[in-house]
Amino acid sequence: MDYPLLNVFFTTMWVFLWVMWFFLLFRVFGDLFRDDSVSGWGKAGWSVFVLVLPFLGVFVYLIARGKSMGRREMKRSEEAEAEFRSYVQEAAAGSGTAPKTQAAELAQLAELRKHGDLTEEEYQSAKDHVLAA
């Protein structure tokens, strides 16, 4: 084997740095194109700057807009959480009406049986049908 351990370490380090660099590049482009406060020309300018001078462009972007980058991400996260909570509440409210309706139907069946409008067999059959639904 003609590949020393130190070379394995450096190769691993360079691969890690490249992966980290691409992750950072995608984060910058993702933030840039999600931001509604930047005009189309501003997005085009930042894109050209980052593509022509990639290292300098990304570092300047992080220096100039890094703090607001975190704020925008936090805002998107809060909006997504609010939408999720709203969806869960709507879904819970929708499923909450089914047992009430089921209980109301069972009460109505019991009332019909009590008045003699339903026989015991008809009541049990209707009750099983309501509970199965």
C-alpha cells in the first residue's frame, strides 16, 4: 500500500471541505431566491457575483446579509409551524364532530326504541351500523 495515513486524512479533509462549500453555496442561493425583499436585478447581480467569484461572492453575501439570513429562516420556520398548528386544529375539529354526530344518532335510536318505534333487533342492528361508521 503506497498511500500513507496522513494523505488519507488530507483527502478526507478536502472532501469534507468541498461538501461543506457546496452546502454553503446552496444555502446562499436558497436564501437569495426565497427573499422577496431583493429585486430581480439584485438577485441577478448576487448570482453573477457568486458564480464569477465564488469564494469572495459567498463570503461577501454572508457578511452583508448573514444576520438577516437567520431572521428570514426563523420567520419561515414560525410560519410553517403556525400553518401546521392551524391544520392540526382544523383536522381535530373535523374529527371532533363525528363522535358528536354518532352520539346524537345513538341517542335518537335509544329514544325510538324507548317509544316502541324500533324492536330490540332493529335497534341493535342500527346501533351496530352507527358504531361501525
